[in-house]
Amino acid sequence: MTYLEVWGAGLCIFLMSISTLFYIIGGQFLVGKCLQWVPISGYDSGLEAIRFIILPVLIGTFAGVGSGVRWYRTLFLEEIEKDYVRTARAKGLSETRVLMVHVLKNAMIPILTGVVVVLPLLFTGSLLTESFFAIPGLGSYTIDAINQQDFAIVRAMVFLGSFLYILGLLLTDLSYMLVDPRVRLQD
């Protein structure tokens, strides 16, 4: 391993060790209060909404970088060491072609599986993010329902999240057929 890989792995582990709540509070304090680049919380309609969603999007992205980088690095290193990659290189294919055509195609199945976890969050929202940034969405709606003990809404949100998760699993299985020719419907 090179120094870059060692330091990169250490940085990723450090980023994974920090709670999303710390990123939210730290981001609000540093970027919203000290630097005053974006509003700390709230929401507006139209193009004005962009000012209010910049920080939550950045925090959501930054909070997942550590685990994402380690996950994708592991997938690609595992694929790069396989025989078909050595064969493709021995045939004289360029490194870009080997990586983009052979390695990426074969690493897509675990990547597609990882996308399933994110699908329900796209619709139901992040409970913490929406609550701390006062963004009106299904996540903050669910938190309000829990606080008011409105169990009908809580059950509906659990049902919606479960339905979206199952839909994501179905779409993932169907997308396997697109990226892996070995997976086909049987007659």
C-alpha cells in the first residue's frame, strides 16, 4: 500500500466514525452561523429553495463519503485481481477500457444492491436532516406525528418506507438482467 492509500483509508475511517448528527450541528454552526454563507434552517419555494437545501445536501453527501469510498474501493480492488482482467490486459486493451468495460460492468451488481438502501430515503426524507433544517417533508412530518402520538400517520409512513424498500429490491433484481447477461428470466 502506498502512503496515499494508507492516509486515504485512515481519513475514510475517521469520516465514518463521526455521527451524522455531528455533521449537521457542525455544518449549521460553521457554514450557517460563523461564515453566514447559507441560512441555518427554514425553507422557501421556487428558486429561493436552493439557498436552503445547499447545506443539507452537502452534509448528506459528506457524511456518506467515508463509507462510500471504502465500499467502492473494495469492490473495484476485488474485481481488478480476477483472471478476466489479467486476460484483457494481456490482449493489449487500454487501462481505461479494462476498467470501464470489464471491471465496472462486473462491479455493478453490488453497486446496484447498495442503491436499494437509498431509495426509500429519497421519498421519505431523512428524519434528522429535515428536522434540524426545518425542511417540510415526509421525514419532518413523521417526527411531528411521533411527537403528537399520531400513530395512524406513523404506521402510514412505516408502510410507505417498507413499500419503497420492497420496490427497490424488485427494481434492483430487474436491473441485474441489464448489467449481467448470466441473470435472465427462466422459461
